[in-house]
Amino acid sequence: MATKNPTPLLYQLREGSVSDPFVDKIENVKLVAGRAILDEIPVKQFGIIVDGHQETGTNNPTGVQFYVDYTNGVLYFESTKTGSVTIRYKGRGVVQIPSDRIFHTSESTDQTLNVTIENIMEITSDARQTADSAAASIGNATTQANHAKTQGDYAKTQGDYAKSEGAKIAPVITNANTATTNANSATSAANTATTGANTARDNANAAATNANAARDGANTARDNANTAATNATTQANYAKTQGDHAKTQGDYAKTQGDRISTITNSNFPAATQSIAGLMSSSDKTALDGAQKWRLTENGGGSKSIATNDADNEKDAGFFGTFSNTLNVPEIGGHLQVIRREVTQSVQIFYGLASKNVYVRFWSQHWTPWKKLTDDNSLANVVMGNKIVNQAIANFIGKVRASTTASPHLAYFGAVNALINPSSYTAANEYSQVAYDALASQGSANATGSNSINGNIMQSVFSFNLIEHVQRTYGTIPGSTTADKVLWLRANIGRLVFNWWGFGSSPTGNKATIRAWNGSQWLFNTEGTTSAPARYANAISGVNVGSYIDNNGFFHFLAFSEPSDGVTPSTINTDYVELNVELSTDIKTNLLLGGVQGYKLTADDGRSKVTNVSNLDTLFDSGEYYTGAGCVGVPEEGYFRVSVQNIEGNVRYQTVTKVSSSETFVRSYAAGLWRKWKRLNDRDSLISTLMGNSITDQSNANFIGKVAGSTTANPHIGGRRTSVGLGDPTNNGLWVEHSDSGSNAYSRIHQADGALSSTITTLLSGTQAQEKFSFNLIEHVQRTYGTIPGATTADKVAWLRVNISRLTFNWWGSGSSPAGNKASFALWDVAGVWNATVSHANASVQRLSIASTQTSLRIDSNGFVHALAYADPSDGTTASVINTDYVELIVDLDTSLKKNLAPTWIDAVLQNGWVEFDSGRKPRYSQGVDGYVFLRGAVRLGTLGSSTPIMTLPTGFRPLNSFAFSAIAGISTNMLATIQVNAAGQVSVISQGSTDNAYVSLDNVCFPTN
């Protein structure tokens, strides 16, 4: 046989990229000898899901186990298993192998499949010849049979003679019958041979067809290779062209640099000389007549213009504040204003007496003053706290009958005595107009008046300290309101309440403020002004605790003197605030309260450097080192370990790798250690100072959940009893958990093994069910930052790409007529519950499901759903499901910053503007923090705000207009001003000359939120 080159393999594999993604596959495959063969090769990193089965790493599966050979797509089950299974996986593609590359080796042969096919064809030819011979034999046999029949007839007519000669004729008849039988056997054998020959022919034809397909695949691969070579040549030529262009640009830059280097100081005019050559006349006018930030007065000193109201000072400069200045955090100080264009201003206040520093921002309205203290140090961040936001409690943004924007309350009342704060009802709450009047000083007053004889007009202000501290510092320790109140009473060091207003009555002008200590109004401050003035009082030290009621509220009262029935009793409130100061750093109070929680030293007075072998069992506070083979480390290597045990309730481990100085952190709660989190640049102080929160990678659960609200916690729990398992996306089928009772959210927010949410049904055939719906969009955005995309669909698409693993953990138990059994399942977007796991323990046990095929789990609204349920009731014994705790661990595919690498979108240019060249294509992108960036360069368009370069789409637009300086011109370098307005229009609104041959967009960056 002649030697020839073998036909190449035909690879039809996907890259797994955005342009060539892996394909979700769902197949129903019949098991043969305990094996299932997939249509395509599966992607190992995404795993394989087989309904009712679990994957094992060993190739000897038993029971519901199965083993996967990811090289060829073959699944192995228990060898005796039969029937069909449903298999879900991501397909990589197939590899087709030509027949001349397949061979079989034995003692008698060593040949490839194509040779075997040729041999089959030869055998087929021989089989056809055999069949022809068999047909001839059949004809001969038929002739013999007919002859035998003729002889038989003759024998009958000669009956008489046959009778006498019967003994001689009998053998002849027997021989005739034998001949007939032999003829029939020959006919059957011929038919069998014909069938075999046809089968062999069909197999040979199929083999030939496959060989032709392999040949066609090889030709296609050859054509693809030629195309790739052509493309590579084109790309190489393009790279050379770009390189030549870069060299030209470099030469131009060198020429410009040489020109600049020849300029000496003697070329610049003296300060008293003409400005010609330094700036245009319009720039000079802008500098002299409209300078935005005048740092000095004529005498050369800093401006210190007196101001009566800080709210009015939005222009840049320095100002002095005094006892009559409104809307400043303290009496007497320096006020510095920084202004950016006409839309944003920043005020920094320095208190003369206290040396405190405050800051606030203006964009449409002033934000509350924030006090900067030592608590905002890097040490506080390292200790695990957020940067402290010391916003003063007030009524800015307050909406009547709602505690979402502001949790505080204000009431009017008028009786003949001072009213207990618990006696006020919703009917007494301030109107929205009155709340709006409290937003700032010097605006409208919230006024209450009463003319009934003896009645005292009064206004009480109730500040929710629990909400204020949690929104400012973070979650207060404790699972109940009583726990949080106890913590507040121990850790708040000072309360300063300030009231601006005045009162009037028959006796003249007088107003008084007091604070409620739980039984009476104390701490009297009064005045007799006829216009709004500041009344202040402070409570500190051991007295603070008695002024915080059992619900975590602090109340203070402003009232006037009684009416005489003719002249009303009137109280006017201009502005009110409460300054809450913690006694020390939150963490320090927690660590040092009671028995010291963090024992830094060993017996010899030095830091602990104990060598440990298992981090999973290391709970005592101190400093440690890991030895070789230590259990529980985030990766292989040696680590320095720091453990914080806070009164036995909350534990943290921080480890630093000796070889690379990389740092990891994890926490312990609900009976298990959370995943290690690698600290990177996104968790740095710089990120915080830029406005991002320290990344909180807590698991998704129901801690802090309020029924009917998604503000504190966006996830939803529900219950149902029915025949069959309910659809979690149809909220009408479920009853949401409540804030109290046997299905309270507080019963499932921690794995305490005590309180559980219990669902029971006695109706025959119905099942007790409890669903847990986790809002991934809100969870990821509250943990990492804004997800890119303007719509829910955009954000869901991002989640399905960037979440690599979802791990659901459920603690609970269940029972039914069949005995103790609880099941836990996940919702598939195809409309079924699957991936079910169960346990048959009477006590609380954990069930866990991990899923890497997130596209099958995340629904179109960004939710994932889990279900705990029991088997059906029989009408006598109930179906019962008990949930102690549930959580979801969300793993991103890679680091957030890598996943959120900007996607650049080509801009649609308008009004004659075109791209400068192919290497500076105008584009825009949005980062995870909501900032939009532009890059590239344009030319030849029309200048002016009415002729924009481009219009950015919704979701990429700022809330207000921004202006940026940009490089413009080719022959002469100059600055242009680029404006981006709230409608998304990007325009060149001013330029030093009419040269529009080049305008750079690289300096444009603005927030969208």
C-alpha cells in the first residue's frame, strides 16, 4: 500500500471569549453499560450538573455519584445503572478524527481504520459472489424438488405396482423429502448471506461518507490557515504603518522640545511690561474682572470678609464668621469656599475655639456639616472600621410619615402642661411644609400657635439614635433593640442639641428648650429674642444613658409661655440639629469593654509569636505564625497571623504572607469561617478618600431585614403550603415573612440553633415550603460599587458573566409522615427546582449547594432563589420545615477591578466633527464608581454649545454641567474649553483661536451620580 500524508485533525472548539463563548448544553442521554456520551467536550471549570446525581473525583462511582472524563465528554455511573439522565454543561466543541489516523493493534494486525474499510469492501465483494452461488444452488434445489414431485405422482398412479414394490419405493420417497428439506435450508442460508452482505455494504458506505467529511474538514482547515496567514500579513503591514506614524510623531515632539529648550528667561517680559505675547486680551479680562478665586485683598492678606449666612457663600474665597452668622457648625471661625464652575461648591470651616474642622458640599442644596476628627485616620481603617461620617442629625430631606430618608420625628402639641414624648401620635407629626422649613437656617419657620387659655405651645424633636449611628458608623452590635440601646448608653459620650427659633406669649417673647430623661423634662435653656436665635445645651458623661429611651430615641422640647385666651402661645423653629459624639473609637470600646478582648502579650511581655498548625480552630486573640502544612491558610506559604476575639461573639483573622506581603482577612460568624478576602488597592485608604466605601464582602443573608422594605436589606423571604413546589418569581403565591411571630425575619438571621422560622401544613398532599430570594444586583452594588449598565437587563448580563460561583448554605430541619427529612433546592431559570440536597436528622443541620452555572440561576430581575421544603402531609401527620439560618456566598470571577475594566464605546460624532486619525478614535467608557471617561481627538467641527461633538446616551450623563480644559490646535498649541451638560452634549464652547484642526478629549472625566 502506497505511503501518503495523513489527513489532518478537524478541531471545532470554542474560545470561551465574549466573541466566541462556550455554549450552554442540556441533553437527555441514555445510559449504556453505566456510561453516557455527550455531544460535545465539556468545559471543566464550569463543571457538569446531572439531575439527582453528584460528581465525584474518583473513576469508580457508586450510588448517585458520577465521574467525568473532561478530555472526551464521557460520564461514568455505577455500571449497573440504566435509563436516561438529563445533563447540563457548557460545551467547548468537538474534535473530528479522520479514519487514517485511527488504528487497531493486535497480534495478527496493525492497521488504520481506512485500511480496515478497504478490507471490508473486499469481503463484501466475496460475500456478493457467495450470494450468487447460493442463488444458483436454490434454483437447482427447486428443479430437484419438482422432479421429485413428478416421480411421486407417477408412484401414485402405479399404486398397485407400488404396493407390491412398496419396500423398494419407500427409500425413494424418504430421499425426496430430504431433498426438499435441504433445499429449504439452502434458501434460508442464502437469505442470511444476502442480509449480511447488504449490512456490510451499508457500513462500508457510511465509512466512506465519514472519510469524505474528514477530507472536507481538512480542506476547510487548510483554507482557514491560508486566511489566517493573509490576516497576519495585513496586521504586520498595519503595525509597520503605525510604527512609522509613531516615529513621525516622535520626531515632531523632539522638534518642539528643541524649540522650547532655546527659550531663555530674557525672552519673557517683566511683570511691569506689556502682557502682549503672554495671553489674549479676553484671557486678561477674565483674569482681572472675573477671577473665580481671589486669594488676596489689596493689602496682600487673605480675604476675611464677614458673612451673616454661610448658605449664601458659594463663590470661592475666605470669610469670617461671628456669633450672628447662620448655618455654621460653631460660633466664631474661618470659612473657606472652593468653587467648581457654577454647579458645585465646597465649604471648609475652622472653629476658633474648638480647633475643629468641618466640611460640607453644595450641588442644588447644602449637605449637612461633617466633622473631621482623628477617627478618620488610617489606623481606624486598619482596625476594620469605615471612615467615620460624623453627619449631624437633623431634618434635611425629611419626608413626612416616612423614616427612609431621615429617621427622626417632630411633633406639635398644645395643652396646659409639658407633654410626655410617648404621648404624641402620628396626628401630631409636623406637616411636610413644616419639615421643609427645618432644612436650613434663615429660611421659613415651622410655626405652631394656640390661643386656648392656659395652653402651652410646644414642639418636640425625637432623634432615632440607633438609625443615626448605624447610618453614620455601621451596624451596632446586638440582635435586639435592647442590645443596641445598651451599647448606645455605654458608647455615646456627648449629645449637643441646638435649636434656632423664638417664642411669644402674653408675657412677651420667650422660648425654652429642655431634654427628656425618661421621666421628666430637664436641662433648661431659655431666651427672650424676637427673632430666630441659637439655644444650645449639652449632655455628657454618665448622664447620657438616662436620656436615651428604651427604643433608642433622644427627645428635646422647645416651648413658649401659656396663652391667656387672647394672646396666643406661639413657638417658631428655624432650624434644629443634634450632634452625637461617641466616647471613643467604636472598635476600642468593643475590644476593651469587660474582660479585655485582645490580649497582645504573652507571659514574658512580648507580642505572641506562637507557631500554629490549624487556623480553623484558632479563636484566641493574639499574634501567631503558621508552620509547614498549616490548615486553613488562604494559599500555600508561611503567614503572620493576627486574631481578634471580641467577647467571644465575633472573631476576625488577618494574615500576611511572609514571601509577598499580601494580606488576607476573614471573619467567623454563624458557626463557620467566611471565605478569605484578599486585600488589594481597591480596599486602600486612597479608595476611601476618593469617595468609595471600604469593601464589605459580608455574605448575603437576612440580618437587619425589615418586612415590606428593601432599604436596610434587599432580600426577601416567603412561605407557602401547597401541592407541589411553588414558582418563586410569582410573588402572589407567597406570603412574605414578618417582623414578629413564628415566621419573623429575626428568627433566620443567625445560626443560633435556637429560634427557627417554622412552617406547618396538615392538609393532605400539601408541602411546607420556605423560599429565599436574594437580590444580586443590590448585594453586589452595596458590596463593591455600581454595576455598569443603564438598565436591569444590562446589570443582569454583567452578573451572569462576572459571578463565577454561588454557594447557598441553609441550616434547619424538616419532618413529614415519612419521618425526619428536609430538602433544599435551587431555582433554574428554565422553570424548575433542581440540584436538590436533603438530610434526615431531627436536629438542625446544614445543607449546602454550590453552583458555577450562574446563567441558569440568575433570573431576569437579578434575583437567585433557594427553597427549603418538607415531604407532603398525609392529612394526619403534618409537613413541617424549620429554618434556623440561611446565607448566600457570592464569588466574582476575578478581582472586581479586573472584571470592571472599562469597555470603550465608539462615539457618534455630530456637526461636522470627525476623528483626528485612526489612532485617536473618540470613545467613552464608564467605570464601576459611575465616572465617565472620554478619550481620543476630533477635528474640523463647529465650535459652540449648540453644535456638540457628540451626545452621550442615558446612563453616561452628569447630573450637572461640567467644563474641562483641553489641548487644541496643531500649528500652535493652545487650550480649549470642553463642556458636558446634563443632556449628555459634549461641546467645544471656547478656544483661543479659530484653529479647530485638533481638539483632545483625553482630559474629560465626570461623575454620573
